[in-house]
Amino acid sequence: MKTINAYVRKEKIDQILTALVEGGTVQIMVLPGHIAGRAMDQEKAPVRTEYGRKMQAMVKIECFCRDREENAVVNTIRRLACTGRPGDGFITVSNQNRLVRIDSGAESGDAL
């Protein structure tokens, strides 16, 4: 199993979620946030008053998938998140040793 984390532009989240759900991805977590630094879109990022600096609104998508689904999920996110400008984000993939559903106790592949 894999955990895929993607950090994408906020305005891209609806398209990405629609495609992932329609593609069969079962578990998706979405967390709002902001990034600072050279990986963001310097020209379009507003100054955030609570931080006193330019920050770009981003969303973190976290999902679990079977090993065989990894490339499809990564490619879907990348294709829909890409604008070709700095600040499009990043995707990370991690191996998971164990996943347990809290409600049923199902584990690993059965938990998905």
C-alpha cells in the first residue's frame, strides 16, 4: 500500500478530487494551508497579514491506495494540478506497512 501526499494550488482541488473519486480512490483527506519560499508563485502570492510575508494558498491531499494504483493516482494529480508556473506543488509517495480501519478492524488491502 502507498500513501500519496500532494501539495497543490487551492484553485485546482475540485478537479483533482472529482477525478480521484471517479477513478475509485477510496480514502482522501484534504487539508488547507499556505506555503512560503522559492517554490511558490512569487508574482501572484499575496502578503498574508497573519504571517507578514507573501504566502501562496495550497491544499494538501493525502490518500491511500494499492501499489498497483500508485501511478494512476500520481499521474491524475500531476496532470490536473499542473499550470506550468512556479508554485504548482509537489507529490510524495510513501510505503505503508499497515492500515487498519477503525470501524471494522479490516487491515491492509481489505481496509481500502
